[in-house]
Amino acid sequence: MLNLQEIERARARIAGRVHRTPLMSATLLGQEAGVSLYLKCESLQKTGSFKVRGALNKLSQLDAHERARGVVAVSAGNHAQALAWGAAAAGVTCTVVMPETASRTKVEASKGYGAHVVLAGDTGKAFDKAHALAKEHGYVFVHPFEDEQVVAGAGTVGLEILEDLADADAVVVPIGGGGLIAGVATAIKARASKARVFGVEPTGAASMRRSLDEGRPVRLDSVQTIADGLAPLMAGNLAFEVVRQHVDDVVLVSDDEIAAAMKRIITYTKLVAEGAGAAATAAVLAGKLPLARGSRVVAILSGGNVDSERLKQLL
């Protein structure tokens, strides 16, 4: 099981290579929900999301033979960009397999960071293709969320939150495969056990919520959400165990609630959050969480890589 020491070691490895993103107050948004709201702005992170933390931690632990083989990953976009950027800096070749529905902006950004991009069907087919490429070429497969080193890197977000707001009452985290919440919850509960941690999923991609309800990790037949970063077909085994032990609840938000949060975030904070990045704030604004009036709440803006056409439609 992931632990605080691994997250602290991850922070030492990636120190100076990632931004220490700001924790910004969102007073007007908080007033809507009756809480003191703070936004952890991973949307301002290198490559535009928290994913670079885990990618760099993973890459830093590859041995010379693994680095020579190169890496391959599956991603809707943010993990692809992060791994491509980190691999280029480390002199490691990088291939990413993305669903055919992936945002054109994220596809082009991944290419721009130096990745060889392969488009392959839906998320399930993309995973199959990536594993086939790893077997064929000997690439090291870097899982976006079912990898302890990747999750430990993501957990450094939790360490920073508590350093900036030690008396936080609640931390709200978007869930895709669960790597971010697994890392953050491990850090938060180890350092501030009284702080509650909540996960948020789209109603059309509720793999973790369904897994908790059924008592085991499950795979969805399909997903449908504007939050492409929260749309894997399954919850990770590693994340499922951490969430079951350390997360207070996982709630669902609709695409309309996510879109409304994206617009409010832009209007009131002048920050741009993609659908996945706005999900945590959406849950707060929609009253989906049992938050005491005046409580200190942190919502993680996990990424800001929103397609310009989608942003135009939302606005």
C-alpha cells in the first residue's frame, strides 16, 4: 500500500522540476456554497495538469536499460503530454496511444512535446494497442494511474495543500482512474487525519462509485462525459483500495454541473479549468457534499487543457 514516505521521496525526486502551484482563495464562489473555498491550481502546472508529477517520478526511477527501451502510455491527453515532456527532457523515446475521440488540442500538444502519437478506437482498445506495442518493441509501459510511482508523484499535491492550509476541513478531488485521489488521500490522512477527503466523478463515467457500491473494482461498458480526463472505463485496483480506506465519500456531478463550474471559474477567478479540472468545484457549488457552513474547503483544479472550441461553446 502506498504510504507517506513514498510520497515524500517522490517530492524530493521532482523538486525543482515542477511548479509549486498556488492555493488561491475563491471568495465569491465559496459564498455561493457557504464555505471558505480555495483552489489548488494544478491547471497552472507544467504541461497544464498534475500529471507531470507522477510522470517525472516514474521516469526518474527507470534504470539505464529501461531508459534505452523507451516508454509507452495510454492517455486521453494529460498523461500523454506529461510523459512526453518528461521523456524528452530525459532523452527517452515516448509513444502514447490515445482514443480516437481525444481532444485535437491534446493530441497536437503531445506531439509537440515529442511523443509519437497512435490513435486507437476507444479507451479499451487504446490500452490493448499500448500493451501490444510494449510487447512488440520492448517499451516500458507507464500506466496513467495503476502505478505506485505515478501515484506517489500525484500525492505531492496533497503535501503542498497542507503546507499552505494546515487546518483544511475538506479536500475535494476529481476521479478518473483514481491516481490523484489515491496519492492525495494518502498524504492528507497521514498528515491531517481529521480533514475529510471527497472524490468526484461524472455521472456518465462513475467507475469508482460503482466499484465502491459493488465492493470490487469494476469495468464500465462505456462512458459519456465532457470531462475526457475523468473517462477511463475502470477504476484502478491500487486507487480502489486507497479510496475504500481513506476517502470519506465519492459523489457524482452531471456534465451540466461541470460546464457551469467551468464558466464560473473563468468568470470569478480568471482561471481556465478543463472539464476534469472543474469537477471538484462543481461538486462544491452544486451542494453535493456534506460541508459545514464556513468550513475551509480545497477543490483541486487538476488541469486546464481545454479544447478552444469546447470552451467557446461553454461560454
